[in-house]
Amino acid sequence: QVQLVESGGGLVQPGESLRLSCVFSGTFFGLYIMGWYRQAPGNQRELVADIRPDGRTNYADSVKGRFTVSRDSAKNTVSLQMNSLKPEDTAVYYCNAKRVAWNVWGQGTQVTVSS
């Protein structure tokens, strides 16, 4: 059974950085597409970035050039480095693991960007 635990959220000012981490507990981490999604109040959950087992990445247009997703197979973790944060990045950020019929979510971590 796969479990995901996120950490690293918090309150920052516009222009600052945060790094989110997600620990994957279970087997076959290397076979999963790992992603970060976010959901702001009143909005649908949206993809922020994901990374495939072969290292290919995909980003939402709104975060390209500012966010970087990475994975560490030795530690079974996926990270999201967020730079130049904007107020519109404020949301709950969720880690996701996807493979064939499996689609697992973490509990979420709050990111608030405000002056």
C-alpha cells in the first residue's frame, strides 16, 4: 500500500522561495509518475508539475521557469522547488503518485504567499 506524506509548506512573501518534499512509502517508486497538484479555495485541483520514471517533466504554464520538480529514487522522494512565488500560487499543494490503476494522494500542505 502506497502512502505519501508532504512537508515544506508555509507562509512566505512574494518573490521568496519554498521547497516542498513528498516521501513515498511503499514499493515500486520508480514505476510511478509523481506529481504535484494544487487547489485554491473555490477552484478545481490543478496539475502543477509531474515527473515520469524516465525523468521527463511537465509543468503548468503558470509555473514554467519558476518551479522545478525532481525525484530521488534512493530516498523515494519527490520535491518541488518553488522560486519567485506569487500571491496566486497560494493553495493547498498535494503530492500524487500514479501508475496504471493506482492513483494515490497525500494529505496536502498549505502554501500561502502574502505580504
